Amino acid sequence: MQERLEKLEKIRREKGSPYSLHSFPKQAPIIKIKEDFSEGREVSVGGRLLSRREHGKSIFFDLGDFSGKIQCYLRKDLIGEDNFSFFKNLDIGDVLGVKGSLFKTKTAEVTVLVSEFKLLSKSLRPLPEKWHGLKDTELRFRKRYLDLIANPQVSSLFIKRSKLIGKIREFLDNQGFVEVETPFLHLIPGGASGKPFKTHHNALDIDIYLRIAPELYLKRLLVGGFDKIYELGRSFRNEGISLKHNPEFTMLEVYCAYQDYTFMMELTEKLIRALVKEVSPTGIINYQGFSINFNQKFKKISLASKLKEDLGIEFDAGPFEFIEKARQHFDIKDNLSRSQIIKLIEDLIEEKYFGGEPVFVTDFYTWMSPLAKTKKDNPNLVERFELFIGGIELANAYSELNDPIEQRERFLKQIDSEEISSKIDEDFIESLEYGMPPATGLGIGVDRLVMLLLNQPSLKEVIFFPLLKPQDK
């Protein structure tokens, strides 16, 4: 680094600051320039100096951007001795702008014959040793910018993520849904179980919370007359970090008035299948060593029936009886959390659906589902499903409870069990008192879905900057 700082001072004295240019006419991503090759075409390329090979009075070097790299050929007789000597003193990692004409070498490699180059930014820190194969997992996540430089496949992964999210929007827009935005800052946390992040608003002198889910605000929009809406955005839960959990995550929530959870089940299956086709035209993907076929109808399994059959838990079992029976077979704590329920479901379906096939788990107990409408033929169960694929819980949906009196009673029971905040969202209850049409809602963990579709072992691989423990801790 000291050597590079000395070079920087020399450049400043002789040619001015290497950071002074405000722009450079980069023509297109490198991959596009290579795809549109024609002999002799003039191009303008921007990128990072990745490698170079000197041959007397000529230099071959590679320039790279997020899309790939391109070879460049620099000749002393074309650019002059002063520029040639200046280039020889550049460092790997420097950001350059290059102009020239395209040609192909004897090995048919697309190459830029350089007529002009500019130093756009001096790299003062050397790239990590063996940067071209950066493998230190923690370093990759902690310094994602180095990961993107060192591992071109990582850039490709995040471009695929972006396209999948674009496809989600395209699919829902084509189905007549309207994208909306609701607050990130909530006066009362709600819409899901989970511990919120708490902060303080100075001007109003009140405590507020980062949202754990947008659900209750989206339902207010149903009251207001919107029929088909969705939101793609961040939610936050002050909980643990694991391969499948990050405190800050991307959620898709979808709501449709005048429909129930069977409609949402069909919509979910269509959406997932459309996204699978984006990454695998055959409709079959590989995830962590096993193949998952999405061409068949997704399977269904009744949670309540499975628990009755395997553990002897009756449909009308309350939380205490449930815990006592389940504890005989699983590691269940007295305070039954959502994550423990999910783990129990995963254990129950793991053996039967070992291949990771898509399966809708239905028939949840009413006491587990405070915002869902009960089944017509059994008030102990609700119209709800969770979608598991590859052993991962990806989606949660139900027919929405729209009875304000029953909703208040459900909230009060939650408070008694100390599962949620001691406050009820009175404004949400009031909105229901104006009348919310029958409706169904869906939540999908987008990070988990991308992780599955792109065959990645951890959420950290598909989140640009996952939360990590500080290095000094």
C-alpha cells in the first residue's frame, strides 16, 4: 500500500489527480461489447485492471466489470512512449477507461486494440493474495466488494436474483395486482410473531419499531377498497442468525379480496412454477444434492391429521396439551415459538418428503393462527397453508380473519400468553369495524426462495451485505 501511495503522489505531480475525471463514456457492459463484436468497430470500455502480460513493446491486459472481462492490446508505437511507460507503472485493481477498435486474435479472442486510455481511479490497497480465487467465506461476506471483484460468478448470482424479483413483479402485475408501499416504522409491532427492533423518534418523543411484517397495513388497504395488492420490501426481526435467518430480509406479501386460501394456493403454485422456469426451462432444479421436479401438482399434507396420527394430538387440543404431547417426541420448550413449530413441521414431513418435493402443509390449529379465519366445518382449525420446498419453509398464507370482535379476542389471548406486545393495534381493529371484505393473504421469504432456486447453501450467499458480528467483538 505504501508503494501505491508513492505512485499516487508521483501521478498527482506529473499528470494531476487520478480521481479528477467526473465521467467516462463507457459504451456498454463488457459482455455486451463482446457479444456485438464486429471487426474494426470503435469501442469505449470501462473497468478494473485484472491482469497484464508484457511483451517488449506491447502489453496484453484484461479489463473487467460486473459482466465479465475483455482482453486489451496496447502497443508503444500507437500510444506513444510516455503513455506506454505510464501504463507499465499502473497496478492491478486500478480502474481504467479504454478506447480502441475490436479485433480477434489468432485464438479467436475478442480484443481491444487500444488507441487511448485514462486512469479513472487509483487502487490504493492491493487486492487480497490469490484474489482471483477468494475463498475465505467470512471475508467474502464482510467485504462483498472484494468478493464481487474476485469471483465473477457472484455478480452473476445477484443479477439472477434481480431478474427473479423482476419476474415476481411481472407475474403479479399481469394477474392484475397493484404494487403498494406501507410504513417500515410502526407504532405497534404486529402482523406476525417475532421480536421487533425498537428505536425512538426524537421529534415526537415516542418509541417506534421496525416492522416485523407489513400485513396489518396491507389489510387496511383492503378496507379502503383495493382488491389485489402486493408489497415487495424489507422486514426486520430481532432474532438469531443462521443459514436460513437474517434479521433484515426481503418479504413478498400478496392480498386478494373476495377470495380464500384455496385461490392463494393456486396462485402460489403458478408463481413458483413461473420462477423455476426462469432458472430451469425443464421445470426441474437441483438443490444441495437432490433434484426437485416442479412439473407435477404440489402435494398437500394436513398438519392436524398428521399430528393426530403420529402423536395422538386431537384437533381441539390447546397449546398446553399440544406441548405436553409434542414434548414426548420433540425438544419443545414451554413457550412455543413460531420457529419451534416450523422445526416440528419440518421433522414431521422430512421422512415422507425426503426428496424436497413441494408440499403445502394445511390445517393449522386456531390458537397458532391469530389472523386466520377458522374452517367452516371445524372451529379448532384455520384455513391456512405453509409451503415447504427442499425442506425449507418458503410461504405462509391463509383466509384472512375479517371479524373485528373475534380479532380483538384473538389478540387478547395472545397477550395473555405473552407471545406479543402488550398493546393491541386499535387502529387496525377500528379499520376492520368499517368492514373488510373476505380476503386471502400470502407471505413469501424472497431471500429463501432465491437461495433455493439458485442452489445456494445459505441466505448469506444471496444477500449482498448480510449482518455479521463485528470483527472487534
